[in-house]
Amino acid sequence: MLTMILKRAAMAIPSLIGVVIVTFLLTRALPGDPAAYFAGPAATPQAIQEVRVKLGLDKPLIEQFGRYVVDLGHGNFGNSLTTGQPVLTELRTRLPASAELTLLGLLVSILIAVPLGIIAATRPNSLIDHACRLITTLGVSLPVFFTGLILVYVFYYLLGWAPAPLGRLDVFFDPPPQVTGFYLIDSLIARQPEVFMASLKQLILPALTLGIFSLAPIARMTRASMLAVLSSDFVRTARASGLSSYTVIVTYAFRNAMLPVITTLGMVFSFLLGANVLVEKVFAWPGIGSYAVEALLASDFAPVQGFVLTMAVMYVALNLIIDVLYGLIDPRVRLEA
Amino acid sequence: MTDIAATPRRDAALTALVRHARYVIAENPVTGFAFVLFVLIVLAAILGPDIVPYNPLTSDTTQALKPPSAHHWFGTDQLGRDVFSRVIVATRLDFFIAVASVALVFLMGGLAGVAAGFFGGWTDRVVGRIADTIMAFPLFVLAMGIVAALGNTVQNIVLATAIVNFPLYARIARAEANVRREAGFVEAARLSGNSDWRILAFQILPNVFPIMVVQMSLTMGYAILNAAGLSFIGLGVRPPTPEWGIMVAEGAAFMVSGEWWNAFFPGLALMVAVFCFNLLGDGLRDMVDPRRRT
Amino acid sequence: MKRREFLKSMTALTAVSAFSAPAVWSPAKAQSRQETLLIVSESGPNNLDIHGVGTNVPGYEVSWNCYDRLISHEMKTLPNGTPYYDKYKFKPELAEDMNVGDMSATFRLRKDAVFQDGTPVTADDVKWSFDRAVTVGGFPTFQMSAGSLTKPEQFVVVDDHTFRVDFMKKDRLTVPDLAVIVPCVINSKLVKSKATEQDPWGLEFTKLNTVGSGAYKVTNWTAGSQVVLERNENWKGGPLPKIRRIVWRMVPDAGNRRALLERGDADVSYDLPNKDFSELKTDGKLSIVSTPYSNGIQYIGMNVQNPPFNDVKVRHAMAYAIPYQKIMDAVLYGLAKPMFGAPADAPTEVAWPQPHKFNTDLDKAKKLLADAGASNINVPISFDLGFAGVNEPIAVLVQESLAQIGVTTTINKVPGANWRTELTKKTMPLFENVFSGWLDYPEYFFYWCYHSGKSIFNTMDYQSPAMDAFIDGARLAAATGDKETYDKEVKGFVDLAFTDMPRIPLYQPYVNVAMQKNISGYEYWFHRRLDYRAFVKG
């Protein structure tokens, strides 16, 4: 097991190096001159040049890259121009915000999509099956920001059921003392139930938006996987032995069908983490997605580089975890590996 | 002499295909519905600019933000332009974006993938590394970065979508090429003196195409959604070109003040198109590879 | 089995704790909402110190409210009842009186003023702060130089509570320049203790902490998310503000900001599209105040050194081809002052902004183009993407109108970060831009925008010795108090600007603020940001 993990990690290193290089080049290719930005609205060309030298942007690209890598090695991700803060600090505060939102969105999606997929699988080609397919596909056919805006319009503006889209917490609550950065968990640890409820309320609409967007792949995979399992021998045996439909489906078939669904979940999670960007903009969510987008539009290199590197590392780690989970759940995989 | 022998065989193949298609559609009426929708979209794309009542670019500020009426079926936007005309004319651009992205990624990813599967060794490793590197990126941000760096033109949006989907196509193509590497027809082509590249391009790639067609349909939908997301950030196509995504992004700002039609109709068109492509993908999967029916 | 039991008990625990929350926090929450002013805007500060490197405009608002200056302005009242800063009348803030001599101004500081950490404010702090402003470079130094405040030698500590500013030359703008945001007074002892060799002015420390003697202090700043300010109970620069706590939240989506205001979940916003302001005004549920930008104009600029716009006839043709009224209606919803279409016989005033006499007349435009022998003009029209809300529809309307006189344009959106670089290059043939100055004097505007020497804001690369002579003449006359010459020179440069037309003024924008009906005390300041000190809630 350990050797497998190490081998996988080693295989991922070239990708990470590739990511670092590509991001560096891409950010340098962005239009926009940080030196002009820094030098201010009234800067003469000489003043801009001075700032450029101060920021080290006049050196050849190779040297800048070398400097960047050395800094990375020391854990220095650089400073953001637009917020003025060190990138690492901002990533550390903002990552839990995005992760909490994405996980909750995934949870919402699972809670809806998996039962839908199971139902569709137990009655293939029926009206319910088609209805499930239509509903889930509809969810993924709208741009995610549009879904978010419609939800805000209907549930906040028209009905007043949802709280104001002002970010993670209402104005009058202070965030709970930081343990994980997940407000839901931290507020429980600190025994602040009102903060818990407030964070949960703010999370509902954005999580729903993300969830709607990821219904389709999960439902589809659940259905496919369940169909395959339901036609397998052991299920037929279970049915023949007279076990109730519920036991057959939930206790036997479902557990065995979960494997491909978990892989899909992993893919969906990493896709969502990148697509978070738009949802965060709509809901004023202080996550890494909105951070990266603002930085990108301001041609602010350091946050973009930091963001991409963090995401790449998380993606690699996630794949690793899924492989390990696979091995844990399905002994056959472990033995073969 | 005419090719009498060839014709019945070709006819037979065609009839078999049609019969199979009819069977699949009967089994799954949703697919049939998706096909009809697809044809409508293509018609709108081709005929759009010629059949719309108003010029999609003409502004008339005295008629700004009027709700749907007999004169303007979908109402007017903030500069007085007819929303219906813009939505229909936008079909062409969005369809182009979808088709161009898919064609590009099929060529790029398909060729790279089949080369990797066919040759193995270093080609396989290099293509694999490139695909892994791309996949490690948060994909939407990569697309944003490419468009921001190269400029927000339609070509760059298509390129960004293609690059972002490259790994998926490369992987599918590679798997298929691996399977077909030792197949009989490949041996035959090699014996006839075809170079490896000719075999790749003319024997294997076309065989991979049916499998990919499913994914391509889904990617068409993704391409349009991607363009819409980029528009929301400000990296979409240049004004005043009508395009669904940018119309939705701009129109969304008017929802709160009650001018819902600005975003609703382009949003509806976008949803219908993506919906159609997704359903089509499912249906094509049934048609092309019954083993993979989901 | 054990796992299942554990999960079940955890769910139960969560459910119970969630519902057994004491109801005590409800009335407390209501009261604290009453004492807090909630402001929402699209973006927030990137630095709390206006002397910082690359500080953005929201950062200026923090500086204004958390630091004091020697003097400030009295308020006058506009016809619509809005308090407006009086550019001619000064009032003491940190200085209890000001004595303006021929070549210097002496200030006597209040003896009871203290910084927020309790240290008394002395003239040494003032000198250190002013030295800092003229030395750090970038925007603060530039702004100081606008009033001829350039060298630390000009700032003299006479004694602990007396401070003198020596003039390098006579300049009418020196004293007003002391009332702008930049010459703020910083707690020099505290910041000096945080300075390092690489950072002698302590910019890193003041970026994150407000260390002034002002009415508010920042108690919490999450960049990109929110700023929380609390009242300084020991403020001596004026009457104690009524609002105890300000929460300023960043909400990127404009539709959401409007929704928040309409539902009463936000108190103030100045960051909405014009359409929303005009509709909210008609609705009547919120109070909307609209005031014209002092000394500010949105214009279409043309590069006058290169063809095709080096020919004044072509420029006039462009001025006749702009769809002015369409812009006013569809983009600004009437919330701007037109700078076009003055009657042909109107006399030139000694004032700025002032409308020009061009109006939309496509026939005249076509004729002028024909006269100039210009045809097949094809240029990009560029604008700052950061202000696309206004710039983009204007560009689309202008593009359409120009097409009708045979001028083809493509729309070129330039990302905000790149806009200034592009402007400095002076290669863009046709572009939209806005300029406004904190010091509301015509010669100030013209000095930055039309004078050949000051290149940055002369975005059209306009070189005219006649114009330079008018502007220099006006500035000299202002410094010596020669009203007759001054008026002549001002009329001269305004007339020349409208004859040469290197840029086409479109409109004078409005500063719009939307507030809940129970909020009062909004004041218009030259910096157009909010002054929290006068706000009253309820």
C-alpha cells in the first residue's frame, strides 16, 4: 500500500512541474503591467521603470522563474498586488471557505442524485427513468452563474426565504475561532450554535447552485453502475433467496455499485473546485475562486500562480486518496495492485 | 460498367443503420426529440440572419427595455435592440463555437491519443504527461487564463475549450487505438505499404470517431457553457456581437429590476441547445455502442 | 455497528444544540444593527494607507475617515439640500488656526489632539507625515506636487504645537492641497518603531493598521471581504460622530447589491448602475442623492499627432457624429450633466466643466469628412474594462453612429491593469476616458489635461503653444490674485479647447448614493467617497 502511494506521488511530480512552468508563462503572457499599476495613476514612464526594477520584473524570464522557484521552496508564494497580502496567508484563509462550500454542494448533489440514480436503475426505461434523466440534464444545461442568480432572485429577493448573499456570515456574527477553517465544524467545536445556524443558512443557496450543476454526472454514473450490478449473479441469487427488495437494493447492490460512483465523485469534486469561481462571484463568497479571478483580471501574477499550484496539488492528493479508498473498499483492486 | 455489386451492399448498410436508428428512437423517444431539436438548431444557425425581423445590431434607445410584445416577441434590450433577432442570430455563433471546439479537440486530442496508443513508448509517455498536466489545472481557470493572455476573440475561446478538453479525448483515443493496434485491417493497410501516419489518420482515427461522437456531443454543450462563463467574467466575445452567453451575463444584471426577458430568452435558448446536445450524446451512445448503454 | 451508533448520536447532538440556542441574542442583534452602518460596494481597499504603494481608491476612503489633516472644508448647501464641501472656505481640523502669509502658512495645532493609542499629536508628527508624502513617490507625491508641495525643506517645525509650510512659489492651490486626503497626520513615533532598513517609512505597518487621530479606526480588515471600523471616542477634530460602528462589505454582483438595498439588508451603496439609481429614485423606497462630479468629465479622446485625427476637420466631424442624447438616455438614464449642445450664441464662462457647442449632426459630419478628404477610416475604439458598465454601451452606440458617416471601428476592451500603460504609450487613436481632479479649478484641469508639459493626463498628446500660454497665464494670474487677467486666460483656453477639439467632452458624471430612508448626513466631498463622520441613522 505504502509503495503504491509513494509510486503514485512520484508519478505526479512531472505534472506538478509542468503546471508550475505553464502557469508562470501564462501569467507573464497576461496583458497588463503590474509596474504601471503599482506606480500609480500619475506615473511617468521613468517612474514606471523604477517600479519595474524594484519588483524585479526587468530581469530576463529565466531569472525571474528561478527566483520564483527558490521562493516556492521557502514557502514564499509572493504578495498579491491587489490586496497587498502574502499569497500564502490568503490561500490559507480562503481555501477552507471554498472547500466547505464545495463539499456541502457535493453533499446536496449526492443526496439528490444517488437516490434518483437508484430509482432510475430499478425501473429502466420507464417514465421515472426518463424524468430523472431530464431533470438532471436540465440542471447541467444552464450556466452555473445563471442558476445562482435565479436562486438569489427567487429565494432571497422575491420570497425572502434565503438570507442576504453577503458571504459566509451575516454581518453581526464573528467567525468562530479558527480550527479547521470550516465554519460549520469550528462553530460546533466552540459551542456556538447560533454561529453554526448562521453559517449554514448562508451556505444553502450557493451549495444548492453547485449541487444542481453536478447532479447529472453523479446520477448517470449511479444509474449505470446500479444497472450493471443489478444484473449480476449475486444479486440474482439474493432475489432468488427471497430477500426483500429493499435489502437487495440497499444492502447488497448499492454497496457494490458505489465504486465507480466514488471515482465520479472525485472527478466532480475537482471540477467543482475549479468551477467554484463563478458561484463565488455571485454569492460574494470569500473563497480562492473569487480570489484567483480578481487576480487574473488585474494581471496579478502571484495569487494566480499560488492558486493554480494549490489546486494542482489538491487534485493529485485527491486522486491518490481515491485510489487508496478504492483499495480499501474493494480488496480485489488491492490484490491486483 | 456501373458498380452494381457495390450499390446493394451500400444500400443494405444504410438501411441497417436507419433501421437501427429507428429502433433506438422508438426505445427512447427522448433521443428522437433531441434529434429534432438538433435539426432545428442547425436550421436556425444557417438561416438565422436571413429570417429575423430586425437587424440584431441596430440600437433604438427610445425602445430600450420594452417587455415582450407583438412588435418584439422577446422584448428589447438596454440599447433598444430586438432580443428575438439577437437570440436567433446568436445561434450561428454559438453553434460555430460548439462545432469548432469539438472539431479542434477531436483533431488535437484524437491524433495525439491514437498516436500514443499506436506507437506506445515515448509518444505515449509525452502525451500522457501533457494530458496529466492539463488535468491538474483547475480547468475553468485555465480557460480563463488562456483567453486573458491571448485576447478575447472567438478563436481563442474555441482554442481554450479545446485545450481544456484535450486530456479526455486523448485518453479515449489512446484506449481505442491500443485495442485496434493489432487488428486485421491495420495489418492489411501496413502490408499494402501505408506509412504509420497514413494508417493513423485514415484507418484508426475514423474508427475511433463513432466512439468519440458521444463525448463530442457533450463537449458541444460544454463549449457553449464555457463561453457563457467567460462572458460573465468579462472575457467573452466582443460586443456588439450577439452570443447567448454574453446576453445572459449582461441580462442577469436586469433581473432584479424586473426586466427578466433580457436574460431569460437567451438563457432559455442556451439551455435548450446544451440540453439537446447532452441528450443527443446519450442517444448516440445507445446507437453506437449498445454495450455501453447507461 | 459502532460506527452507525456514533453517527446517529452525533446527528442527534447537532440537532439538539442547534435548537436549544438561547433566544437572548435576538434583541441584542437588533440593537447592534441600529448602531451599525452597513455599506456595500463592489470592491474594497487593498491598503489602509494612502501613502502606500499602489493604494486603490477605496483605500482613500479609509484614510479620509481614520486620519486627520491640518485643515478641512466648511460645508455649504446645494439647492437640493445636499451638503457640499465649500472649496473656498476652510475650517480647522488638527490646526486650531491658520495664518497665510506671502510665502508661507503657519498653523497652530490643537493641544488636546491625541492619536488613537493616546500619544499627543505634535508638529513633529505633522512634519514626518508630510515628508513621507513627498518622498514615497507614486500618487501621494504627485498629488502634493499639484499644490507645489515638493520638498521636505518646505515643512518647518516651529515648536511642539506650531507648524509652518514655506511656499516654493506662489500657487493658489497650495492651501487647498493641504486639505486633501494625502497630507494626513500619522503617529510618527509608533510607525518609526515599526520601520526597518528596507522600509524606512513603515509602509508595511500602516498598510494593515490605521494609526491616526481620526474619527474612526479599522478594527478588522479582511482584504476583498470586509472592513470594520469603530468610532474613536477621543476624537478632537470635530463633533463626535453618531455612528459607533461601520461594516463595509464587498459584494461583487451589482444586482445583489441592489437587492440588498431594496430588502433593507444594507444601508448605503454608491456603486450601482445608473439605471438602478434612476429606478430606485422613482420607486421612492430609498433616498437617492445625485451630485455632479466636481471638475470631472467623461470624454472621447483622439490621438492628435497621428492620422486620421491630426486633421482638425476630422476631429470636428467626429464631434458632430457622437450620439450624445442616446448616450444620456440609454446609458446614463439622465443622471449626468450634458457637456454638449450649448446654444451657438452662448458666451464662454469662466468655469469648468462647461458644455461645448457641438451636437449630433450626421450631415455636417459627413460634409466635414469630405472636405478633409478623409475616407476609409478604420480604427479601434478602446476603453477601460474596469468601467465597462458605462464604457461599453457608449462604445457600441458611438460605433453605430460612426458607421453611418463611413468611419469603421472595432471595440477594444482593455483590462484595468493595462489601461494606464496603454494611455501612457499614447498610441491609441480613439478611446474613452474620464478625468477628474480633487482641486476644483479650471486651470488645474487644463494643466493636467491640455498642457504639453504634463504628459500623463494629456492622453491626446496635444501640443499647442497657444494653449500652454493661456494655461500658464491663468495659473500665474490666480497666484497673484489678478482676476481680470485670470478671466481672460480661462476664456481663452476654453475657447481654444473647443476650437481644436482634441478631446470630445461627453458629460459630467454624477456621484450617486442610495441610502435607506432612515439614514441622513450624506455630504458630498471632492474625493467623492463617503465621509462617515456626519452620518446619522434613525
